[in-house]
Amino acid sequence: MNHENPVVAFARDFSGHDAAIIAQVKSWVTDPPTDDESIGFVGSDDYEPRTRLFLATVSLLDDKGKIYSVEDKDSYQIFNRWRDEGVIDPATLPSAAMAVFGPWIMGVGFKTFNGDEAAAVTYCKTVESSYAKATEEIEQHIASRGWVLLSVDATNGDTMFFAMAKLDIAERWRDRALSEQDGYRAGVRSPMWDRFWDHMAYAARGAWPAEGQSHPPGTRLRSEMIPFAE
């Protein structure tokens, strides 16, 4: 019995069985790309073959709109996309999620406060006290609309990737590694809200609590060692 390469299986599930994407990834299995442009990550040309295969697949899925990507400086844009695509509904979002992410969901971020420093300070305090609950509510809200939110953890760089998966696919892939490079185990994870906290800090341009500060109590933390997908 032939065993399908796990990265090909990942591409199959997260592309929605897109034949062109699957064929491309299959062609890379024995000869992964060796240039940064094809892999999609700067400085990746000398990575291990399996890492290059996985990163190129992540880039391909992103380019084809099968998963979501957002750079740290533009973190709010992920909420804009989810709102515009009906993944989240601001009108029915639970209170903590709306209190924390509302300004980001509406696409204005700290411009909401129009220079009102006191309001901005109050908001930051709300974020620190309610962030963990807000992230739980976002996941539950998305689940109520038929999807499971996952992180596609490619590297520890400035871009985060997310995926919306049906329950069976989420159960198959959640917290499974697909490559390892220099001790960094990459793959599919529960949403990495600890990393997102740091990215939001960067996006807030100093208005947010300092980047690198301890995450609010209850925030899910990335587990370093997840098992490899088989």
C-alpha cells in the first residue's frame, strides 16, 4: 500500500482537493524548489528539502487564496477579510471579542479614538484583561458558522497564516508537524494567539502594550514539540 506524502495530503485537504495545486505539490516531493521566490520565504534556499517542500506548499495555498496570510504590521487586515467574507459577523460577535477586536474588525484600529488618549488607555486595559476570553469567543463564533480556525505555522517570521477547516480536517491536522528547520517545528496548530498578541503590539505602533511583554493570563501558548503527521 502506497503511503501518501504528508505534505501532499495537507495540500489536498487545505486546497479543497484542487487538482492543479495537488499536482504541483506532488511534482515538488522529489525535487523541492531551491529559490526563495518559489519557496516564498527569504533565506530559505538552503533549508532542508522537507522544509522547502512545506514552505513552498504554504506559499502556493496562500497565493491561490486557500489560506489566509497577514503581516505583523497589518494584523488588523485579517479581521477585515473575515468580516468581508462572512467568516465573522460583527453584529453577533460575543461581547469580549467585540470589545477587544472591534476596532480592528471595522478596519480602523486605533484611529477609532481620534487622539482621545484616555479612551485609548482604557481600551488597552480592556485588551489586557479580556484578550484570552476574546480569542476563545472568536474561535467559538467561527465554529458556530461551520468552520474551525487553525494556524498554519510556517516560520517564526513576520507573517502569520490561518486556515478555515471543516471539523474532520481540523481533527486530522491540528497540532501536527510537517517540517522542522533549525529546531523550529512547523505545521498546523490551534490558533497561535500568543504570536498574534505580539504582532498586534507591532501593528499598534506603540499604542499597544510593549511587544514581547508577557501574554495576558489564559492566552494559548505555542507548544514547541508537536508530533509529525504520518
